[in-house]
Amino acid sequence: MEKFTTGNLDVVDRLNRLIDAVDSLERMTGDEFIQVRRASGGISISLDRSRLGPIKFTVKIFEVQDRDGITGDGLYNCYEQTLLSEEWADVTGADRFDNVDTTGVVVFNLEESDCLADYEDCALVEKDLIKAWPMTDDGGTVRWVGKPLHSGVRLAKTTEAAQNGDNITVDIYRRDGTVSTGLGAGVDAHGLSNGGSVDFDDSIPRWTSAKDLYVKNEQGKWYVVTTLQQIDDTKGLDIESTKLAVQVNTDKGIGVDSDGVKSLLDECP
């Protein structure tokens, strides 16, 4: 950039010294990284932001461990994970992740950001993976927040036969296919029915111990995915007659969910 030659001598001298300083800095940082332009009443200085490269956004994968010593819904003690190069092409079901170290990091699950006041059970299970990134709260503290790496529907196993109540106790499977013994163990899975209220002891399917089923957590409460059909045990239920009625209606083309009803009836003793 050409220097100033006219104008107030003191101002011209200061502008020209500034141009010399910018030119010197520009030579150190590379051509046109610092851009100097004549402007009304003086000069303007700007940076070529395209030379700075992409803005880095830190995302890490963590594995859930427990909630020991934590107060707050949706918060978990986690270990940072590393991707194992030797397992990249694995076809045997090996875990592709391992702990970077065993330094605990508290991560907030965004799926639990607005839980019910009667929060019962956390939504994540031990060994779950969660993708997280740093976020600064309004007090200036950097927190880790993230989203779990699963669909939300979980496979679980009952630990008891159906009881007289609206829930049944289950252990949720971890991502390695084993049943949880920490987070996700011994949780109450609540039932839903078309009629509203639920009594597991008076419903089909018949719920026995060690039965696999699907569950889902909503706002700190687990629910059985299957919609329950309530029955009145005091009046009895003729299962064989009901099966026959379903078959007859199906043969006549009457619109019934025969497969769904049959599967429920087949669960009955």
C-alpha cells in the first residue's frame, strides 16, 4: 500500500508508521493475510478469515460408567473412548472402542434435559456410548453435553413374574449383549393399555420371570413398548374359543389383527 504524502503532518506520520508496522507483520504471516485499505479519513485493516482454516468443533465419544456421587437428572460419570485401529475391519463382534483412560468425566444427556418431577430411573445404561461436546453455561463453566448413540428402544429381561400393579421389574441389556448389573438393573417398566389403567397380573401377554421384552425411557420413566390387553380373571378367559373365533373371523375376511391377537393368546397358559 502506498504511503500518505499529503495532509496533517502529524497524522500522516502516524499513518505511515502504522503502514510500516502492518507491512512488516504481513510479511511474517504471509501475503494478504492482513489486508490494508485506504478508507475515508484514514486506513482500514482486516484479516483474510479464509486463511484461518475451518473452525474446530470438538466432539468426543464417552462410555457411561455410573452415577456415583452425582446429583442431577441426566448426569453420568463417563470414560473418554478411543477408536481401535486393529478392530476397524472386525467381523467377529469385537468392541471397536476402548477407554482412553479411567479419568471420570461428567456428561449431561440432552435427552434428559426436561425430565418429569417424579424422575424414577436414568435413561442410560452402563457401557452405553454417548457423543458429547463442550458447552459453556451462563456461569462461565465448561460442561460436556451430548446425545446417546442408540435408538432409545432397549431389550430387557424380566426379573419377576407379573405382580398386581402397573409395572414389572426388568434388567436392561448392555450394548455387549449382557444384562446390566449396575445402571439399568432392577428398573420398573410401566405398562400402557388401550383402556388406560394397567394391571400386569391381569393382562396378556402373560408375564413370567426371565422373559425378554422391549422397553423405552421417556423423561426418566421406563415403559414396556408392547401395548397390554387387560382381562378380567374373575370371569375367566376361554383361550381356545378366542383363538377359534379369531381364525373364523380371519377366514370370513373380517378386519382383525389376527397375527397380533394370536401372538398374544399364544403367550397364555
